[in-house]
Amino acid sequence: MFKTMTAAAALALALGAQTAQAVEPAEVLDTYVKIAEATYADSLATAKVLQQKVDALIAAPTEDNLAAAKVAWKAARVPYQQSEVYRFGNGIVDDWEGKVNAWPLDEGLIDYVDGALYGADVGENPFADANVIANPKVEVAGKTIDASKITPALLSEQLHEVDGIEANVATGYHAIEFLLWGQDLNGTGPGAGARPATDFDPANCTGGHCDRRAEYLKAATDLLVSDLEYMAAAWKDGGEGRTALLAEGPGQGLRTIVMGMGSLAYGELGGERMKLGLMLHDPEEEHDCFSDNTVYSHYYDAKGIRNVYSGTYTRADGKVLVGPSLHQLVVEKAPALAAEMDAKLEATEEAMATLVSTSEDGEAYDQMIGMGNVAGNAKVQAAVDALVAQTKTLEKVVAALDIPPAAFEGSDSLDAPETVGN
């Protein structure tokens, strides 16, 4: 099964050490902000490694250097995905998240795409085939954008969500992912994107405009690092995110914790990222769709939920952070409910681990959700079911701890499936 010994040992340590010790809600909030600080610090550190590998790729556009940048991108996703539980309650995070993890994206805004697969009809998004890399001046729908020099400011201030369209993603992990891998042209068949390193080599250029493609990749990566620097600082002692959460007081602070847990598990991960793509059998609804890294993103999203509940986080360097937890509060108030919640979180992790092991055995997530793949569909559905079940138990936790009501984010794919695709 997919699970590091360090992570398993950390969880056992946390749950074992906590059961006999009474805690106060304020102590739980203190653990929560410290896990946030550590998770965003790790996200920043791994993004800086990615930045170094991107710089090396641009300096020497070889297949080995491209492969190293891809490895660094995947490593950077591990801590970041564990941070997503801090959305849906922490306004500073939710307002910022679209800069770094927005998806799905109309990649034709950024670079060349396969016309036959992508389609000539751009529908309601006139920028869907703007191809900024190929066009120093973009003129669409009466709007002119000077893209002669590709900079972080151009990406963040003029291109990202241009024309108010969320699919115009110009920044963040997924823009970088597309640049490193290129389109996945395999549909629900095997294989990820296969961009060649020569796409970044002006001396042996494939794809055209290799100097501008390298310029875009560098600008997007540098911007990711600066955006993560902002959020890492926000959760340090005295930072904006930390101060705002602690100022809420114990009751509202606990509400923020469960809001993040329930909304990520149910509406976002279980619904928008998993059930919707499964219903449509659509690889375009896959979260890390260019790299076929989706199973890991889903796994670590679920792991992040368990981190804040159990008061434990295993850092990128293997060190373990453990503190007073929501789990302890539930044990004190309703021991049987605590056991139920632990079991539901474990079931979710097991279901996510099954997706990872299936992918590592050669069947990627986009294949699992493919039409007619009965076994693959069932594995994804099992993970969705586990997320839904843990959310229902979390609702009992909210009631047992007398936390102010928290309406978790929903998804039509779960709440009104009959409307999906209509």
C-alpha cells in the first residue's frame, strides 16, 4: 500500500500520545496555525527547488534537465496539496489560491495546442487560442495586450483570468505543468504529455518561439515562488493569516478548521475534482491532467484533512510536528464518535492509496475514469464514497463539540447529479 513509514509513524505517535491528555480549543488552534506555517514553508522550499531545475533547463535544454524539472514539480505538489485544507474559511487563502492552483485551464491561451483535439471552436472564451508564446501582441475581443516581454507582472496582472474567464489560467502550478509536459493527447488511453526539451532550445527549436516559451516558464515559476513567499509569511508568528485565525477565538476558530475539512472533502475533492470527471468520463476534468500526477494530488489533499484533524504533519525533511488536536477534543466529548471519525479518515486514505497503487501499476487516473472501465470507475467511486462518509461523520463532530454551524461547500455532481451535462 502507498504510505510512507514516516507518515504512518507520525499518525500513530499523534493519536497514541493524545488520547489521555485533555486539551483546550485554544491549544488546538495553535497546532493548526503551526501546521499551516510548516506546510506553506515546505511548499515554498520545494517550489524553490523547482525554480532551480527550471533555470537549469533553460540554461541547457536537455531531456535530462527537463526530466529533473518534472520530478521537482511533482515533489512541490506534495506539501502544497496538504495545504489546501486551509481554504474555505481562511479568506486570505481562498482569495489567493486561484493564483497558484487554478484549474482546469484553456491551455491554448499560453502555447500551441493540437487543433484536432483542442477544437477550432473556442466557445465562450475568445482567449482560448490566443497563444501568448507565439504572439507578442494579443488582440482579442477588442482588447490588446502587449506581450512582447513575458514577465511575472504580465502573467498575473494582464493574462490570468483575462476577460473575467476563470479558464484563462496563466499562472500557478498547472500553467507550469502544461509548459513542462505539454498536452496529454491520449484521452483516456495510456500516457501523459510528451513535450520535448527542444521546445525550450532556441538553437534546435521545436514548436516555434522557444526563447519565449523559456521566458514564460521562468516567469511563471518565479511568480509561483513569490506567491508562496507571501503565503508562507502570512502563517508565521504575527503574519496576517495566523493573526486573523487566532483573533476569531476558540469557537469560530474551530468552525474554520471544520469548514476547511468538510468543504475540501465534499464539494471540492469529492465533487468537483473526482465525481464530476467520473460522471463525464472526461480527462479534461482531471486535476493534474498534463502530467498524470492526479492520484498523488488527491491523496495529499485527503492527507491534509487528516493532518489538521489529528494535529500532526510530516515535514518535507521527515521531521514530525505533533500538537493538541481536534481529535483529542472529540475523544474527551464523545469517544465513540472519535473512533468513528478515525475509521472514516483511515478508510479515505486507504481508498486514495488504492488509486495511487493502481496508477503505479500502470493505469493512470484518466484511464480509471474512462467510459467502460468498470473496475477503474469503481475505485474512483469508492474514494468519493469515503469522502462523503467522512464528511457526514464530521457533521456529527460539529454537533458534538457545539461548534457554530458550518455549511460545507457542495457540488452539483453530488447534490444535483441530474443537472450535470445538461
